[in-house]
Amino acid sequence: MAPDGTPPIADYAARKKVPQALIVETALASFLSPDGPERLEAALARRLDRMTRQLERMERRVTISNESLAVFVRFWLTSTPPLPDAALAAAQSKGRERYDGFVEAVGRRLARGTTLDDEVRLDVGSEAERHDT
């Protein structure tokens, strides 16, 4: 049912501005058509291809995110000296403060719609332009 309580066919007919009988007749003709299975298979193949491309893009983005995190963690672990016990409490307090700032910054970026993927594409495009000139 549509949100206003009308049956789906009635809602569809109203949106398309055609009689409900024409929709039913067309649907039956399509269903009983000898080439119906081939058209359905072609439509499903197109949809599967589109989903495959979406998954490949998602996999690429996850790989970039994982590698970025790994590089950062390796750099941080190899360049940050251990703290003396006397400075540990102050460092933990400052760490919580910085983390809160980090979470707020991520929230602002997500609200703006800016992503790392967008920035990487811009940076790579700018780098390519510099080498082309």
C-alpha cells in the first residue's frame, strides 16, 4: 500500500496518468511474452554489473583507508617516544581532549560531505596537472 492507503497499482497509475487496466494489460503481456525471460535476464545482468562496479569502488576505498591507517600507525609508533611516568596523567588528559576535538572535526566533515576519497582524487589530479605542464 502507498502511504495514503491506495493500492500500488492505483498509485502507479495515478503517477503515470494512465488507467489501471492498461497497467495490468501491459504487465500481463510482458509476463506472457516469449522474449520476457531474455529481457528479465538482461535487466538482471545490467543490475549485477552495476552492483559489481559499486562493490569494486567500495573495495578500493576500504583498501585506501586501511593503507592510510597502517601508514599513520607505523609512523606514529616509530616516531613517538615513550612518556615518563610523571607525565603520563597529563598526557592522558590531553589525549582525551584531542580525541574529543578529533571526533568533532570528523562530525563536521561528514556534515559537509567532504571525504578522504574526494581529497585524494583532488590531490592526485593536481599532482598530475603539475607534471603535465
